[in-house]
Amino acid sequence: MTDRHTVRSYDEDLKGLTATILEMGALAESQFARAAKAMATRDTALAREVIEGDARVDALERDVNERSIRLLALRQPMADDLRYIISGFKISADLERIGDYAANLGKRVLVLDRLPETPLVRELEPMADMALVMLRDTLQAYRDRDIDRAMDAWNQDEPLDDLYDVVVKKMSGVMMEDPSLIGACAHLMFIARNIERIGDHATNIAENIYFFISGLPLRMVHPKPAPTTVETDTPDGPETE
Amino acid sequence: MIDQSFHYEGVTGHPRLPGRDIKFSINDVNVYYGPKHALKNVGLDIASREVTAFIGPSGCGKSTFLRSLNRMNDLIDGCRVEGQVLIEGEDIYAPEVDVVELRARVGMVFQKPNPFPKSIYENVAYGPRIHGIARSRDELDGIVQSSLERAGLWKEVRDRLDAPGTGLSGGQQQRLCIARAIAVSPEVILMDEPCSALDPIATAKVEELIDELSGNYTIIIVTHSMQQAARVSQRTAFFHLGYLIECEQTDVIFMNPQHPLTQGYITGRFG
Amino acid sequence: MPRNITDIVRAGLKKRYRAEARFRLYGITAILAALVLLFTLFVTIVSQGASAFVATELTLSVPVTAAVVDPEGTRAEATLSGANYRKLVLDALDAQFPDVQDRIERRKLHAIVSDGATYDLREKVMANPALIGTTVTLTTPVASDFDMLAKGQVDVSQPESLRRLNDRQIGWFNTLKERGLVSFGLDRNLFVNADSRQPELAGIFGALMGSLYTLLVTLALSFPMGVAAAVYLEEYAPRNRLTDIIEVNINNLAAVPSIVFGLLGLAIFLGFFGLPRSAPLVGGLVLSLMTLPTIIIAARVALQSVPPSIREAALGIGASKMQTVLHHVLPLALPGIMTGTIIGMARALGETAPLLMIGMVAFIADTPEGILSPSTVLPVQIYIWADSPERAFLERMSAAIIILLTFLVIMNTAAVWLRRKFERKW
């Protein structure tokens, strides 16, 4: 019994897939981190960099898709290999969405820059920090195939959602009190939602990690409803400017 | 990470199928070839009217086990079978059991298509004839036709029933052998790597046939092709070094096997 | 610098091709040598034996006088059979040479006519008694010494005292020749007679029938026994020490010198069971012992060559062991078994030594009528004739060899043909 496949080039292919997904994960994480930083510091140059950087994430996703399909067609993977490749395929889709949300965040930073500065931005920073920790944990769990760390990350989704609810309530209150802030707040609410969605995608990734390691869907282990969000789930909604 | 340390002593579980219609119930079967211990404490249930696949590396005992289900091992000098093989509760190794009757109930299809060097008709008619199943020539004709039809070969050979069976293509020969086996209306058909000598198209036809037959017969197939086991079977048993390592529903075996050896074998990370 | 592999290979090529050519040459030489020897054998035998198929015949007009044959005119069979036909033939010969009156001279003249002439005339008259009173034209073989003379095998230049024929006899014969009474025809006696003291009357038919009866007995005993033994050993017997011993001993039996089987037959069949000497039954029994191992071995090989998949196929649908063997295995093995049997039979046909031991070497002038009549067989007949002093018997021997070889070639060809025809590819 060994960890290696009898056909060694199969291992090479799997390693290539892992490396591409890890690269994609690192890039998505850095996109999100830089977008959050641009938001906090009103750094439009950094925001533009993030927006431009999204193309690279998309390219990596295409790369992952090609590698996965090739592996499925040529190696006919079974059992944990099959689960790993299918999970990688799905994880790359989540990462691509995370990249999109980061780019969207960048765009909103550019819009906010044209609006008067408001201290309400500070309300979003803990959320962003929390989502970033969650994403980092997830990616580390993926790299190390660490099922416990994946579970930890997955469990962080609930506090993040709670925080999001708090932020939304606060924003709603501010908007009612001071209609002049409605424009900025609307954008900030969208940003909050983007961050919350990034958390959801990180959760998805954690679920996929759990699945490829254990062979079981995570939801079956913890029978509870999927993390709730306030809005209905329309991923394209937040991108409207 | 899955624990990869493995002790064979741990593999003593006998997968049972409570509440199912059981054809074979096997208890602690050990098979010896002279001094060689070929099968070790194998026990499992095999359900009626579904396809069970045996997989495992060469020399793992899967063919030996298959052949102990219709006592084809009796033919091998120095082969000894211990334990119980119950077919519908009846021990096939009991002294009062007649091997000829058993083999009429448990038919077999072999690795290499082996039609008799006789006509297609005679190949199929042979079994019913020796068992005296058909009372008249018309009845025999009917059995031959229906067997060939069920084997999906009737349309291809109806015009040349008198042609030698050995003149057919490899895939047709194998389907002829299946027709020959079902002509005696067995309850079980054992198949020992039935497609290993066939090209992919012929293989697909035989697999389609297996699928079709599984509604009426209990089919047990030994195969070297994991994909084939995945395609045709409802349950899969994995053997290694004479032990039954794991027996589960086929989708579970191929998506989420529990034993590291099974995992290693089906993913190609073996030895 | 390492040399290019292609160069190394190329450098050695010539040597390899030369070795290959030499190797082929050895094989061709061996085959040619065998062919030359075979050719020599055939040429020798055919040149010596071919003339035996031709007989020198004398044509005489023999008046069949009623006074000699049937003085009372009863036409009774006993009378006709016992009549002095020899006198009639000799009178006809005397008529050709009226000047030879001296009794001793006459006897020398009468030596031209073989005893066969008498038998021929009797046969003719008895077949058609209406011939009595007429003159019959009788064409009959001359005595073997004159036959040799006619075929140029007598050295006339030798001194008279060293020859079996004197100058007068040669003169008379030449006279007959000049009168157109001497001719050559197919030697009927060779094919229809049994052995005889007179070479010109000796035939191989008796030996041929003896061989036929002997082989029938051999076949009837050794084929079923051999096949049954082989089927049991191959299909039923477990592999253990006992069957190993049996197998070794069957192989040993096949290697036992055939004369030993003859001694065994002498001791058991003649000595213990008191079966008649010289009988094809005993010969067949002895040859069965000798052929049995050959057939068992051939049959086992043939059974082994039937692929196990056929047995599995039959057993797999519930055929019993016997049904499997009788319906599938044996029919497939049969061509091989028959080939082995024919080869065994051919060997039995050519066997001499064991038959000498059981008395089949006796002089037997009658064609055997069954497996209990005394008889001899072809190879023993050859042996007997080879031992005879007369030049004419040696000629007969060569003819018999040709006939024997012809049978052997036919049998072997049949074996090859069977194998070709039923050869199967699985």
C-alpha cells in the first residue's frame, strides 16, 4: 500500500491540478485582501489593480477546468481521486466567484471614492477580516487536506452571517436617519453582501474539502439548514452599479 | 487522512444483506490448493436477481471463489473447500447434493468463449437435451430460439443455425455461450471474466446483455476491469490475497470505499 | 568514445548470416542424405522384385482325352479330380519334341513344366467338363529355373556342371521360344496362392490373409482397451503415486523389445492357455500387447490436446463426466487416437520377431480361413523366403517387400490424411 499511483504521470497530473488550484486560491485571497485594504484606505490605485487582476483568476479557473476534464477523460479516476478532482472543479468555481466579488468590491471602492468619506466604512472592516480568515483557513485546509481546519472554517460562516445582519440593520438605520447618506450606504451594503457571499463560497470550499477527504457530504454530518442570507440569492445582483 | 496501516486479521466481517432476497449465503469458506490457502474465511450474502461483481488483483481468489459456487473446483486435483455455501439455504457441499443438478441450477460462462465445435443449434440444445428438459423436437426448437433471443443473438444467427458455433465472431461466441447457459434455465449465472477476450463493442453488447438478464437471473461476474464492474454490477466485492476485503454497493465501492486496500486498488495506487 | 549501436550490430551481421546459412545447410544435407538412402532402398527392392510380378508362361495345346480323364464317362467329381492331368500336359510337351525318347532325357524335358500346369488344367476341366475330348490351349507358368533363364538371370557362359540347367534343356527352351510358345504375363500365382515349395507357385495371398486376421485381432483388442485405458488415466484417475507408476510402466512397455512379447506369448498363450500354434489369434494377442502402449500413449496425447475449456463448457451446463467424455472430448480426440492407432497397426504389420516365437514361421501352404487356422504373415513370409536357397524365392521376397511397403505407405498416408483432415484450431 502506497500513497503513489502505479502510473506515476497520474500523480504528476494530480499535482499539477493541486498546484493550479492553490495558485488560484492564493490569488483570490490576495485579490480579496487587497480589495479590503483599498476599501479601508480609499486607495483607488490598489482598487484598479484588483479589478485588472480578476482576469488572471478567470484564466486560472479555465486552466483548472481543462486539467480536471483531461484527468476525468484520460485517467478514469475512481474513489478519492474522483472525489478530489470533482471537488477541485467545484472549488475553482467558488474561487472564481470570490475573485469576482473582490473585483466588484474594487469597483465599488472607485465609486465610494467619488462620494464623501464616511466612517461607516469602518463597520465593514471586521466583516472583511473575518471572511479573509475564513478563506485563508479554507485554503490551508485544502493544501494540507486537513479536515478539522476545514470544519473550523465552515463553522465561521454563522458568526459572519450574524455580523452581516448587524451591519445591514445599522446601515438601514443610518439611511433612515440621514437620507444624504443613502447613496454611500447602498454601496456599503452591497459591499457587505459581497463579503458575506465570499464567506458563503469559502463555506462551499470547506464542504468540498470535507467531501473529498471523507467521501461524505458535510450537510449529512451536521443536519442543519444551509447558512441563511437575508436577500434572495442572485449572484449577479451585487455587480450592478 | 485515512489510516493506511492495515492488518488482514481485521478483515473478518461477513457482509450480510438483512431483509433482502438472498440467493447465496456463504459462511467461513476456506479453499486450499494442496498446501496453498487460496481463500480465507470468506463470508457474504449474494442477493437474488442482481449483478454482483468480484474484483481484485490476479491471484486474489476471486475466480477460485466463483468456481466454488458451482463446485467447478471439484475438477482440480488437490482442491479442498471448507465452510458453507448455501444456495437458498441448502449447502451445496453437503454429501447428498448432486453436482450435475447443482450445475444445472448454477450455470457458468467462461473467460474464453468456448462453444462446442458443433452447430449453433446443437450448442444451445445440448443442455436441455442432456437434462431431458424438452419433451419434443418442437419444444427444443422453442427453447433454442428463446435462449438465443434472450442472449440477443437470434437475429444474427437465425438463418444459420446449422453453421458451426466456432465460426462466429468472438463476441457472438460469448453470447452463444450465454445462450447455452440460459437454455437450461439456471437460477444463477457465474461469469468468469466473460469479456476479457473481446473488443470494446462486443464487450458493450455482452454488458448490455448482462444488464438485461439481471432482472431474471442472479449474476455473479469476475472481472479485471473495474470499469466493467462499475458499469454492470449492483454490488461489488473486493478480494485481496484470499481475503474478502470489502463488499458493498457498487457506487459506494467506486465513490467512497471504506477500506484502504480497496481504495488503493480501484484508484491504481496498489503495491 | 562509445561506438554507435547500429555500427556494432552491422559489424556482426555478416557473421550471423554466415552462421545462419551454415545451419540451414546442415538441415538440407541431412534431408538429402535421408532421401538418397531411401531412394537407393526403393531402387534396389524394385529392381529386384519387379520381375517377380511377371511370370514366364508356356502355351501348350493339350488334347484332353476322355480315356485319361474320365474313362467311364460318369463325369463324377472324384474321378475328374483324381485324373492324371500331368500325363496330358507332359504328353503335349512331348509332342513338341518327338525326337526325345530317352527316359532320362524326357524327365529333363518335363522339368520345363511346373506342377502348376497340372493344377491349372484340372481347374479348367473341372470348371467345364465339356472340355473333355477337345484340345485345350493351356497357358501356364514354366518351372522357376526356366523362368530365371527367360528373365536372363542364368549365366549361360558358366560350365554346364555348375548350372542347374544343362545345355539340352536350354536348347529345348529356346526351341519353344522360337516356336512362339513362350510369353510373359502377370504372375497370378503371386497374388492368389499361399506359400509353396515351388517358387513359381508360391504366392503371398496366404501371408496377406494371415496378416489381415492377425491385425484384425490386434485392432479388436488393442483399440478399445487402449482408448479405455487412456480415457481412464486422462479423465478419471487422480494424480498420485500409483498412476505415476502406471504411466512410467506404460512408457516402459512401449520400449520393450518386441521379441520379449513373443516369449511372453509363447509362455502364456501357448504354454498356459494352450491356444493353437501359428494361429492369427495368438499372433494378434501378442501384437496387441505390443501395440497397446503405443495406442494408450497416442490416445492420451490426443485427449490432452483437447482444450480444457471444452470440458469446462460441458461440465458447466451440468453434463456428467461420462457425457462430457463421450459427447465432446472423445470425438475431438478421435482423429489423434486413430492416427496413433494406424501407426501402431503399421508397426504391428511389419513386426516379425514375436511372431517367430509363437510358430507363425512354419511352412503353410494353405490360405488361412480364420483366426484359428495356422498361418503366417507378410514380414515372416519375407523372412522365410529370404532364407530359401533358390534364386527364384529371392525374387518373390523382393516382390513381397514391395507389397508390404505399399501397405505401410498406404497406412501411414491414411494417418497423415486423417490428421490433416480433422486437425482443429481452437
